[in-house]
Amino acid sequence: MNPAAQTRSHKAQKVIERLHKKLNRQMALSLAGCVHCGLCTNSCHYVLANPGDPTYAPAYKADQIRKIFKRHIDWTGRVFPWWVKAKSIFTDEELEELKDIAFGKCTNCRRCTINCPMGVDFATVNRMTRGLLVSVGIMPEGVAVVSKDQWEIGNQMGVLKEEYLDTLQWMDEELQEELGLSHSLIPIDKKGARIMYTINPREVKYDPRTIADAAKIFTLAGEDWTMPSEGWDMTNFGLFSGDDDLGGTVAKRVYDKAEELGVQKVVISECGHGYRSTRCEGPNWAGKDIGFEMESSVLTMLRYIREGKIRVDKSRNNVPVTFHDSCNNARSCGLYEEPRELLQLVCTEFREMYPNRAENYCCTGGGGAMSMSEYTPRRLKSAKIKADQLRATGAKIVVTSCHNCVDGLTDLIRHYNLGIEVKQLVNLVASALVVPEKIEVVAPRPVHSLKGFRILIVDDEPDTRTYLSTILEDAEATTLQAADGLKGIEQARKEKPDLITLDLSMPGLDGGDVFVRLREDPETAAIPICIVTGRPELRRLIYDKPHRPPEGYLDKPVSEETFLKNVRKILELGRKEPKSA
Amino acid sequence: MQESALLHFASHRLQEVSLIFMAVVYSVRLYWLMRFKAARDRQPRTGRLDTGPLKGAAYSLANIAMPWAMESTRTNLFYWVQFALFHIGVTAAITLSFLIPYAPQTLESPVVVWIFQIFIGAAFLVGCYRLGRRILNPYMRAISTPDDYFSLALLTVWFFFAGLAAPNDPSSGEGPLLAFFFLTAFFLIYVPFSKISHYLYYPFMRFYLGRSLGHRGVYPIRRSVMPNRG
């Protein structure tokens, strides 16, 4: 039938119009480039669990949106639609059918993507399809409810601020009792903290112990950390619903709070889609370049153990353990070796499941599936693949770094009577922790205070020395001054300051030579150096030298704000405490 | 024996015009593709430090030559061998379409002709098998379009005549040569509008996916090894 002759519903018309706008080059390629070779078919757990039903095949599912693309955007389909099975969409019923496929027959796990010889990224196409449907109000009810909560309340489980803060206080009190301490161990909104810890609202609602476990780890590691009172939800339903606006808004809440608190790093608790959304996709959705670091708590915990900040006794986790890779962590963010390394450190018997890492099967609860109850029977049927995988390991505990996976695995373990417990790495690390007799907690320090730090200013210009020393002394630092390179070296040896600011262009011994001598002298080699120069082109004097580069490099004129920010960053990056403290 | 005027036209002028047509259509196709804005990845790198966007893109582009890289080919080597033979056959037949008119002396050696015939013959057999698979396998049927069937059938028939044309001996009858060149011309004109144009997209698709997954530490894939459970 001629498309023009058939009446199209308002929603169908909008979907077609928005498809044109939403397509980028990568998506257009994924829609145009499929050769229907069928190699993706057996990579999908839905196909494997439903033999004989081709409607679960990734290529078939992709074709349901591809046919619209071909009919309206690609070439041949516009002229000879029947030849390439191009087909427009006209009714709301057809949109409902598309919804059934996009939400109910795919968890966006991306396993077919890495098994496609052409590189068709079906998961991304499916997410776009979801977004188109959501934009006209067609979605599973659960998706609508969760999205609304995240838009309106700020987190996807509708946790109110009071409820969140009460839970933190409750966990704080429990932890104080456990560790025998009598002051708060979960700092809230601490400005200038090194780390801001963000969590999944599921932890507040159903699993507050993971918050306490994380707090215990941060405390014992002597970390300078905080939890935010707002922007604490690192999960993001925009990833599942395909709504980039929601995705950007939610991610920005976290970024804005981190900037407001002035933290150096956002640590994301164990959540696959949260990690992907906040760390990877969020900056794209929000259209924002991020000026601070973000990392998974898995990396943070691993670093604490490697650096000896916490000690663990693996014999406390002495039952066979296997690890389930979250699709978002492993297949979309490359986070799969660190969890294994951590597991080897905190448990006695780790058993690899097969396949694993980026080739692992989905827990079947991904892509927001846990919030779409209408598809539960279908989800649990497809979970047979995962159940077989788990059973084959003989493990008593399955560990995963994802809250969705925790729920998905728990559900299928119950359904298939596997008798396996589901845990997260934070739980295992916390139970393996060796608590020292004396616990040192980082005392809060005013954000801009440099009290106790001694800083040597080496510059031949008196005005510059005065300017820099005034800024530093206003921030409560103690300053020392040297008007040339030789005096600077002499003072550095004698006074052992916490930091040296060094001009490059000076009469006599220039800054490059001073830098080399300071680095080569064992007595001064460890002192951080911040170059402050009016001639940035002289950087070769420094960077051509075979020494550790300076910790900072600033061009004159330098503003008070920039100078202080860099000084603080250097002093805290070195994790220095004032020598006088 | 001299070739007929019709064969000379089919192997020279017709091919040249068809090639120019294909080049023009492909240029327009690429222009069309480039009008879609490429998505940008703002995130700092994640995952392993021994990889990155360039390594990921290179791995992705070479992926198809590494049957061990993807589970779908690793566990289905028969399919991969078919794929390899089929595409070697395509390359051989295309090469033949240039050698016959422009470097016929290359085909004077029977060994060279046999090599062409072996590869093109293997591709023909794969084409027949694939056609059967596409028709008989319900999963393949569900995703196949008339263009899929026609393109595969067209290539298979083309292989058949390419194999017969390889000796380049008009004195034994010009039929196979004429069929081969007319089919080649049709093929050149039809390709930009069919699924066969996938090779135009391939480098772009693999590049973008590889760049992104390399940046995120996923590519090269660290393959699963079946644990020994004793």
C-alpha cells in the first residue's frame, strides 16, 4: 500500500520524524550494513533458551527498526520497499509490537555486537529504538515509573532525602559500634574531600550493609572521603530507556555535586550500568567534559590492598566462589581483570565460569529487565543459559560487581533451585578485612587552609615573590623565599619544604639547572616542584631532562585561584601531611 | 581466433561504463553516509592500559581475518572457511574480469587458469550451500529479503560463468565469456543498491566500533578459556 494513502497515527509519525534526528553515523552504519549472515544468532541467550523461534534472533529484532530506516532513509527501500523488506509504521499497535521486541526480547547486553563480523552494534540500535518509543510514551509501565522517579525525586527508587540520610546515619552508628569508635565515620557533604562516594539507591532500600562495608573500607584505609547529600545516585535509567535527556540530567547531578564539593575523584560503587552511565556515557549525554577522575570502587579497593592501606585475610572467605561479569562493566567498559585480581586476594578458592569476561552471558536482569514485570516469565526462561553456566562452576557464592546482576542472579538462582549465594566484592573485601588495633581517621581540614605546610618560593622578581607569598600566607601556609637559584637550592636542602615554586628565567643559575640539581640531590629529590614561569616556551629546560617531571607547571600571570588550586592539588596528590603536623 | 565485436564490447566498453557508474554511485553513497554526524566519545579511557582507540580500531578491522577472535567464528570454523572461500572467489572473479580484457597473456598458463578455477569453483559450491542454508534454515529465512536471495544467487551464477570463462578461449565458444561479462556489468550496476555494498560500509563500521571499544579497554577481546574442572 502506498504509505501516503494510509493514515498514520500521531505517535508513529513522531517516531519516524525523530528517527531522522536521532541517527548518527555509527547507528546509520549499523542499520545499513547488516548482511543477514546469521552469525549473531547463537550469541543471544534468548535464542539459546528458545530454540526454533527465530523472532529472538538479534538480526531479526534489529530488522524491526531497520525496516523503518530502509523505508524512510535508506535508498533501495524507498523505491522498491518489498525488495529489501522495507516497511513503514502506521499504527500504535505496531509500535506496541516494536516495544515488545525492544524492551521484552533484548537486555542490550551487547553480546551479539562483539560476535558480528560486520560490527553491527545492535544493542545501541535497540537503545535508540527504546528512546524513540519512550519519546511517544510507549514503554513498559515499570520503565515509566522508574524514569519518573529519577526525573522527579533524583533517584530511580524514589528514595527521599531524609530516608537516605537516615540510612547513612544508621549505618554510621552500626559501624562506630563495630569498630569501637565514637565519632561519625560517614562524612556527608565534606568539602574538599579527596573522594566522593556514589551509590545505587538499591543499597539504601534493600542492601544498606554494602554502604557500611564500603564505609568500613574507606575508614580503615584512612581515606579522606565523603558521601553527597544530593547527586548520590550513580545509576541512570536513561541507559535503559534510551532517553538521552534523562541520562544527561541524571549524570549531571553527580558531576555538579562533585564540582560543588571540590573533590578530586568520584568513586562509583559496584553497579554495572551505573559505572557505564556515570563514567562512560554520562559525559556524552550531558555534553560535558569532566574535570575530575571517576573510578569503580573495585579499583579503589584493589589499590588500597596493593598499597597496604588495608590488610585482608582471605581465609575468612573460604568457600568456592565464582565471578559473573556484568555486561556493562566487561563488554562496554573493559572492567574485567581488576575484579578477578581482587577476588584472588580476598577469597581462597576462585572458580572461573565459562564463558567469561567480555564473552560472558547476561544475568538476564540487565537493560532494566528487573523493572518490567510483564516480561518476567520470558526473562526467567532465557535465564536457563545463565543457570547452566553457574551450575557448572560448582561454586557456593557467585560474586558480581553490579546491583542489577545481583537481583537478576538472585531471581534465577531461586527459580532454578541452584542454592548459590550472590554477593558483591565489597562484601567479600569487608569480611576479609583485618581491623587494626588503632584506627586513624582523617580529621577534617578547612578546604583552603594550607596550615602547617612550608612552601619555598624561588623567583628573582621581588613582586612575584611578594604576590605568591601573600596568597600562600593568606591560606595559612608558611613561606620561605629565595631570590636566585643557588639560594633556592641551599634553602631547599636546609629547610626541606613541602613544596617549591620555581621560576625558570633567572640570572645566574636558571630554573632548569636548579630543577636538575634538586632532583639529583637525594635530600631534595622527593620535594614536589611547581614551575611558575613567564616564559612557558622554556619548558624544554625541564621536560627534556631525564628526571621526574615537575608536579605542576603554571604560566605567569597566574591568578590566585589557579595558583592555590594547583598548590593544594600537588600537596594532596602527594598525600602529604604538613611536616610540622 | 579473434573475439567478436560483441565480446570486445562486453569485456571493454561495457565494463568501463559500468565501473564508472558504480564509482559515481558509491561516491554519492559515501557522501550520504558522511552527512550523518559521527558520535563523539568524551569519556576518559577505561579498562586495560595495553590498548587504546588505534589498537582497538586495528584489531576490529583485522577481526574477520582472525577466526579465533570472535566466539561466533571460533566455535563455527566451518562457517568461517566458507566465508573465506566465498570472498576469495569474489576477489578471483573480479581479478579475472580485468585480466581477460587487459592482460590476457596472464591466462596463457594452464596452472594460472586452474588456480582461478579452483578458487572460483570452491566459491560456487559455497554459494550453492549458502543458498540452501538461507532457504532451509528457519532462522535464516526469517531474516532474509528478496535482495539477500537474489544477491547470493547472482554471485553464485556469476562464479559459475567465471569458472568457465577463466581459460579465456573464445574459439571454444564465446557463450561463457559473454555471460560472464554481461553478468559482471549487471553486477557492477546492481551492487550499490544491494546488500553486496556491505564492503563499502565494512571499514567504517569496524573502525568506529573498534575505536570505541579500544578506548574502553574491551578490544582486543580477551577470549574465555574453558576451565579444567578436573
